[in-house]
Amino acid sequence: MTDYRRKATAADGTMRIIVANTKDTALQVQRVHQASPVAAAAMGRLLTAAALLAADFKDAALVKVEVDGGGPLGRVIAEARTGGRVRARAEHPQVTLPLRNDGKLAVGQAVGTDGVFKVTREEHNGLIYQGQVELLSGEIGQDFAQYYTLSEQIPSAVALGVLVGTDSLVQAAGGLVVQALPGSEPYIDGVSARFAHLDHISHRLADGESVEQLAEEVMGTPLHWYDPEPIYYQCECSKTRSLELLSSLPRVEIEELIKDQGAEVVCHYCHTAYQFSQSDIEKLLDRAID
């Protein structure tokens, strides 16, 4: 198994930990979109956040995490299913920005802060739940922690990291979440102090440390680990889904496509193009919206 997510408990079950290694998934997303280093870092962090959030749900569900802070990267979206399937996209994935003064990628500047961190959960029974918080930094990790604390009502510490190498490709990606449950009060100060000193996690992952090791360092106490769950990149688009999208158009727009003798639908997540003939479009008129 390469990319994976794993859960653990500590402090007599009063603290919950979720970790994820997402290097291969982040690299695949970068390659699909031919993304710049800063865009790859933003998408990698967001897809890691989505994968961590998806660990919260036992039944089949789709978790979509979205940030749109008014920065040059535009809207960034990542989706994760409870089974481990992940995909992500950015509105302007070729955006480039100078490094920050500390030498790090300017993810916060690329994303912007004039917007929200939004989470949508689609349950297997069709129910949809949404929550959102104002963006704090656009760096995604801090915004993700605020979402957990304010929207999910779970005090949480979050670390997300994506390392892009000198070849401009993702070399490491991953993250961890530590959540304080009822009864954790005696442990919080120590965990908070150790978490504050956790830095450069992407470099440490690239150097061979595991996300489990990072979590154990933060907790300073034995962890009870559960079995790892796979994470992998896979788009969910298909010709059938693309045709359904066309069928939802108003009648006047479908008639225009017929005049154009067909249509092409391009997936924003993987850039696969689906072609539909004039006769394919004509069959949609019976279902068209007036």
C-alpha cells in the first residue's frame, strides 16, 4: 500500500488521531493538471484534508472540500469517498508565484483569504449536509482546523504538508489531525505544546519518517492504531454522467447544441473529453426543461 489513511486513539480513548499519507495521489493530481508547484501544494493539502474528513463517516459518503479565497489560483476543490477514492482540481492550476520570504510556497497568497472553507457531505441515502467557516490564512491547514472546531464542534489541531522538489514535482504529502474528546483535559496542554513544535512535516515525510511517527511524537503516549485504509486517485467522470449533465440543460440550449451538430463535454477533474453526436443530443429533447 502506498497512500493510506489511518486512525488511532490515545490518552485512555479521550483523544482521536487521524493520519494520511497522500504523496502518490497529490503527484497524480499535479500531473493530470500540469500544475505549478504552488497549485500542486494547494491541491495536495486540500485533497489530504478531504481524505482525513472522509474517515469520519462509516457509511458510504462523498466529502467535497472547497476553498475560494479570491486569490489567483481561483476555486480549489477536492473530493474523497469513504472507500479512499480522491480527486481534486483548481480553477487556474498553472498559476506561479514567488516563494515567501521564508522560502516556502505562497499557498495562502495563491488561495487568498476573502472567502470560505466549505465542506459538503453527500450521504449514500441522498441526504446532503454542508458547513463552512471564513478563511483565516488560505494555507488550508489552519482553515481546516477552524472548520473542525467551529462547524463540527470538535477542538482539533491540524498539520498538512506538501513538499515540491527542485524538479517542481510533489515529493511528499500528508497530514494529521488530533482531536480532543470529553475527558482529554489532563492531556491537552502537553499535546498542544508538542504540536506547536511540529514543523516541516513534508520534509520529514520526504526524509523517510512516517505519519504514524509524527503522531506518536505529538501525543507523547502510546497510540492504539487501527488498520490502514487505502487512498488513491481516480476520477468519477463517465460518458453516461456527461450525458446526464447535458440532459439537465434548458430546452433552448439543447436545441442550440443540435444546431451545432453535437457537443463535447470535458471533465474539469481529469480533462477527459466526451463527444456526443447530433442524434445523441436530439434524444435529450424529451427530458429537456422548458
